[in-house]
Amino acid sequence: MSIHISIFKALLLSCLVIGLTACGGGGEENSDAETPPKNTISLELPADQTVTEYDSVTLAAVLIDGSNSINSFNWRQKSGITLDLPVPSAGDSHAQLTFITPNVQKDELVTFEFILVHGQNETIKETTITIKAADDDIADMVFEDENFSACVVNQAENKDWKLAREFTSLSCINQDISSAAEIEYFINLTSLTISNQKSPEELVVNANTVKEIPDTNNKLENIDISKLTKLEILNLSYNKLTSIDLSNQLSLRSLALDNNLITEVDLSALSNLWSLHVEENPINEETIEQLIILLKESDITVSFPNQLPQVTVPTLDSIIEYSSVQLVAIAEDVDGFISSYTWRQVSGIDLGLDLSLEDKNWVSFTAPNTNEDLELIFELVVKDDKGEATTKQFSLTIQASPYDLSDIAFEDESFKKCILEQAEFKGYLFSTDFIELTCPNMEISSVKGIELFTNLTKLDLFYNPITSINLTSLTKLTKLSLFGYRLTNLDLTAQTQLISLGIRNYQLTSLDLSAQTKLISLDITNSQLTDLDLSAQTKLISLDITNNQLANLDLSAQTKLISLDITNNQLANLDLSAQENLKNLYANGNELTNIVFPEDPQVSVLALVDNQFTTIDLTLLTELTSLDLSVLGKYNVQFNTIESMDLSKNIKLTDLTIVGQDLSSIDLSTNLNLNSLKLSLNKLSDIDLNTNIKLETLEIRSNLLQAIDLTHATLLEVVTLEVYSLAKLDLSSQNKLKTLVIWNSNLQFLDVTNNHELTTLHVFNSPIYSLFLSEQPSLTSLSLGATSLTWLNLSKQSNLHSIYLSNSYLDTLDLNAQKELRILKLLSNESLTGVDLTAQTELSSLFLSANSNKNYPLLDMNLGLLTKLENLFLRDGALSSIDLSALIELTELTLIHNRLLNIDLNSQSKLIRLNLKDNLLTTIDISSLSLLKSLGITNNPLDDITKQYLDSLNGVNGLSISH
């Protein structure tokens, strides 16, 4: 007999095993067991217990044998349903019984006996087990759907699972299930799939409507998974679910609900979700928006019903003709990407656009010219990466513009020409394209149409005979120039943005500038203004009101004024006390006797020609650099003269002009910076220039000087002297001298050999008999009038361009070195003969007068070599004929006081002015002279036919004829 438990050892096995888990025991020694009392036996059985069908149960008896008299022991079923118990082998004893509870339809009570044989005695004890029927017994479940039942049973058999709780995964694919009502018992599921999945090509879905579920889908319309809290993977695709509650699926990681009828789904409880598929469902917009946000803002993989591209087309109410148009559509595919754009013009005038290649979200073109509004309709098809498309149409109105240059009715052709030429050059199509417009001196008499140039900021229409102009719509003008007009009035009410205003108009007697508060520059010249209110022009920097009739001028508001020109008005007084910034003052031709300057004047340029000053105090004008206090009489005003002047404080003076006053002396010892000095027409008897070493220009004419010392003025470049008693002039230190002009002196010789930079030398009415020249390579102009020269050597002056010689005693003149000569004037030289011009082929102007014998001073009067002549003047000779055939460049021809009997002008097509008075002409033909503007032919015995002929041409195309 095999005994698995020894005396004095304890077998303690009282363990209920559920499922596959067991508590083992039996046969193991326990060194810690208590030693039983001698001659005693102790037996304990497990207490009564309740189990569930299919449980694994172990019954274990505890024996304590103190007598060493046990013969055998075993378990046996006494009552209840018959159990499938293990059969012990003969002679074996077992204190432990293990078995699996059977499937029961109701609760069953089973009684077990433990029989112990010891010596001649037998001890029997009982214990009971109640086997309860399980709610999730697969075998007992009554499934609503046979297909679901078959799926569950099949997987239970494969896994040898009896209870729903044993399932950790369940997959029912393509089972045509309509109900899963018993799914709530599968509480330990972590993965559940109930799907009739079909391939994508079998499904056609319109994303904007509720789709029709294919007949092959499951008919499962609802499912309760509230008790399946352990789910991690859930696939319920291809059913007919309209909704699903996921509030208890906190562990869910993957969810597939494709191809159902779900309109919304709440994912708020699914914090562990990483994959979501809800494609082919009529998801509402709110849920779609939530899914899009989920897709964009999380790492979750989201797949939902394909969303058509969202396309926003431009809203363009109207476009002006000729405008550059760009139609830009905004397209987005929230669940993929845009694969293509297709544009098409649906209706309207054919623009000739090839839109087949425009696979982009924009298309551009130029709006066509039109006389009336046109409607164009475009269509855009946008496809996504799944081949589905959104189509949008939109209309665009092309508006005929009233500013189309081709449609504006200009009255004046010259004005129209000016505008169209500038428009073509700049590529303008509309009057509103013009920001600036300049049309000078074009004989424009009407500017009708200018009112459509509403974007003009600058308008210059100077020197045109316009009598009126409407500027009402030109509100953006900042600069306006209206010079040479015949306007009698001008409305500038709308021109509030003007910064610069220039008006030159002899008819304007008044002007309202109250709206022009931004003016910085104001020019109102050559008008007839007697009054001018400038109170609103507080920002003026430059003011020019030359040639008006102003007797008073209030400048108290013009504190920023820098430049002021009030020339030729009727002002007697001028208050400049507020003009602390004034730099330039031009007040010529007024009646000024007094000027009030500010306490600290900044005036640097002061011009006071022709006024009525008898004295003037300039000691405060320490910044003065230029002063003109001349009395010239050119402004037709009465004037007084100044006899003395203190310039000692004006040490910055660089330019000083005092002409026509009564100065008898002047102290310039402190004016060390003088650069230019002009002191003509005074009563100076002496002048000291020893400190004025920076002088470059000196002009002293008509004074009482006896001599002048220029020794220290070594920088002089221009010298003009008229000193009647001047007998000597030392120019040896003026090596920078370029221009020397001497009038009415008593000089008998002149030495300019040290003046190597001399370019111009003019000597008139001086008894010079010796002129000393050297190599002056820069000398280009030489004039000698009324001198005593009998000999002149110009062999070294090869660069002369102009020679003027009159009233001389010369009998010969060699010009062979002057091959670059352009102008030659030989007048009233009684003894001069034999001048050879064969080398002067570059001559453009030739002036000759004959001597008392009616002979010209030329060696040969054949002028055929002078082919570049443009101006020919021959006077007081005995010419009866002249050959002009080679002189085709002539523009001016004067042949007066000769004896011409006829003249051929057929080669002179460029002639503009012609003077033939005092000859013997009886007829003349000017038919070839199309450019002629002036003809003088008086004192000629013209026949009547010629006179009538000339009368018929007088005034034609601007030709003026006197005969």
C-alpha cells in the first residue's frame, strides 16, 4: 500500500482552484508540524464551500496519527449529480481529491465522504460543495444571433474556453452578425472585432450624404460594450451602427468604426487612444472638426470619411478694364493633400486664355478694354489625393472705366497729344494712372478732361494760352505750376494738400489762398495782384511775388521763411522782424526807403537794386555774403542814390555789386573774403585793393579813377575796366587771368605775355599801338575795336574761334594759323585788304563791311570753300551778284547796301532770316525757303508782280515781309 501521508506529518490541502490556477500539496514533509499526542488520531476536512461550474476543485483532508494505526483513507462521492472523479489505484490512499466541476443547468449540492480505516475501526466524515450554474457559460448561453453564437462557440472550442470571462480576444469577421447582445459577459476582453470588411473598391461613398450600407455588411445596429472595460483594441467596421458609447473604454488604444452610420462619436474618455478609423460614415460637421483638430494637434493616427477639398474663391465685385487680374483660390484638404487644379472660363467674352496648363491655385490675365460692363464666369475644379473633387464657380464684372484714356473727349489736340505721348512712354491706360503731368509750351488753349486725372499730385502746364481750368476734382495735388497763362481767376478751394504753388499770369488780380495751409513754396509772379493775404501760410519757406502791384505786405505769419523775392512791386517799407531764418532777400525795383530786420538777422544774400534808399545800415547783417545795391533804372522806377556806406561789419562778403550810386570812396579793408567786386558808375577817385587778395572778378567802369593797382589781386580771373585816364596797366602778377575787357582807356600798349590762361581779350576805344601776345593756347576770342594798331601777329594764337576787328589801321591780317576759326567780323577797317580765308573752312559766321571804295577786305570773294557758313553778313559793298550755291547751311543772310541785280536762293532751304535792303533787285523767288520767318527787302526797285507775290506770302506760316 502506497501512503502519501505519514504519521506525525500534516497534510493540509484546503484550496479551491478556479480556472487554471491550483494550490498544490500532498506528500511534502513539514518539519514545523507539531508531534501529536501518543495513541491519538486527528482528522479535519475542508469546510463546506460554493464553486462555479467548470471550476477546478481540490478537497484535502488533514490527518494527525499519534497511534500509528492508520490502515487506509480515501475520498468518495456520497450524493448529488455524478461527478467525473479520478479512480484511485488498488491499495492507494489519497488525502486529496482534485476534479473539475461539471456544466450544470441549476445549482447542485454534492456531498463528499472521507473514509479513514485505522486498526479495527472506520471513521467517516462529510463535507459539501455547492456547484452554482455560471451566467457566462457558453454552453448555456442563448444567443440572439446564430452567426455570433457560432463565432463565439468556434473560438471557445479552439481555446477550450467554457465561460465568456475566459475570453481575452474575440474576432468575428464576415459572419453577417446582426446582434451581439451577449457581449456584456465577455468582461475580460482586451481585443474585439465584429466586422464584415470588404475591399475599398467595393464601396462608393458620397462624403456629403448619408451613404447606403452594402447588403453584405453586418446588420449590427447597436452594441453595448459598457462592461468591457479592459478593451484595448476594438474593430466594429462594416456594420450599421448609428452610435456607440465609449465612456468606459479607458484603456482603448485602437478603434475602428469604418463603414457604419455613425454621425458623431465622443472620444473624450479615450486618453490612451493612438489609432482611430471612422471612414465611410456620415459624420456630422462638428465631429469632423473635432477629428481634424485631433489629427493636427495630436500624435493619434486618425482616419475618417474623406473630406472634399475646402475651396474659397475670391470675391471680386468688379475689376476696371485693363487691370491686371489675379484670381487666387484658397484650397485645403484636411485629411490629405490637393492633387490638381483645373480652371475653365464658363461664359463671357473670350479672353483667349489657355487654362489647360494652369495647374495651380491661381490664374492671371489683363482685363480687356470694354465700352460697357462685362460679366465673366470662371469654374475651378480642385481634386484631392483620393481623386474626389470640389467644383466652384464665381463671376467677375469687368467695369468700363470713365478714366480710359482712349474714351476721354479732349477738346484740345495739343493737350491730347501731350497726354497720350506720356501715357505711351509710361505704359498708362487710364487718366488715374497719372501721378505727374507736364505739358510745357505746347500752345494748349483748353485742358478740358483734366478733371479726370484725379490721382495727380504734380501738374505743370506752364507757358500755354489757357484762359480757364477746373481743378475741383484734383484734390491730391501737392505741386501746381501754371506759368504764362491768361487766367483772370483761379479757384484752389479743393487743393488743400498743396505744398508748392507756382502761378505766372498777367491777368490775375486776386487769389484766395485760405485753404492752402500746407504751402512751403509759393511763386506768384508777373500778375497784377494789389493785395495778398498770407495769414494761412505759416509753413512757407520760399516766397516769390515778383512783378506785381503790391504796396503792402504782411509777413508776420511767415516765421519759417528762408527765401523772399518781392522784386518789382510798389513797397515803400518792409518789416522782416519775424523772419529770423531769412537767408535770401531780393527786393529790386520797389520804392523802399527802409527795411526792418530781426534782432539777429541771418540774411546772407541781399539784392536791393533800384530803390529809394539814401542811406542804409548794414552793420547788423554780419552773415551777409552777397550784396547788390545798384541803381540801374531798369525797373522804370524813380530812385535815389547813396553817397557813403559802412561795410566794416560785413566781413563774410564774397560778392559786392554797387553800380550807379554816388559813392566817392569805399573802404574794403575788412572785406578780406571778397571774390567778386563790381563798382561801376560811381564817383570813386581812388580804390585800395591791397587786402582783397581773394578777388577773382573785378569790374570798375565809369568812375573818376586815374589809376588802379592790381598787384596783390593775384587770383583775378575776370577783369573789366573802363578808366578814362588809365595810361598804364600792370597784369604781370595775374597768371590766372582768363578774361580781360578794357573800354575807353588811355593805354598805348598792353602786355599780356604773362597771362597764359587768357581765353578772352577785348579792347575798345583805347589808343593802343602795341599789343604784346605770347603763346596763349587757351585764347579763343579776340576783339579789337578803335585801337591804333597797325600790325598784329596772331601766328601763335592757333586756337582762336572768334575774331572781331573794327576801325583799325591794319592793312593786312594773316589768318593762316586760325584753322579752327568759327566767327570772323571785319568791320570798318579802311586800309585792310587781301585777307585770305582759304584755311578757314570751319567758319560758321562771317561779317564784312566794305571800305570807302566799296571793296571788301577779302583776297577773293568766291565763298565756295566756306560750306559750313550759317550766318553771312556783307554790307556797304558794290556786289552786283553773288554765288551762294555752295552755302547750303545758311540760316541767316544779310546783304545790305550793295548793288545786287539778282540773287539765286534755291540752295538755301534752311534760311530763316533774310535781309536784302538797299540793293537793285527787281524780282526775287523765295519758293524754296520753306523755313523763312523774316524777309527785309526795302529800298529795292521791285516790280509790281514781285510785290504782289510777296504780299501774298506775308503772314503765311509766321513769315514777316517788309518791302
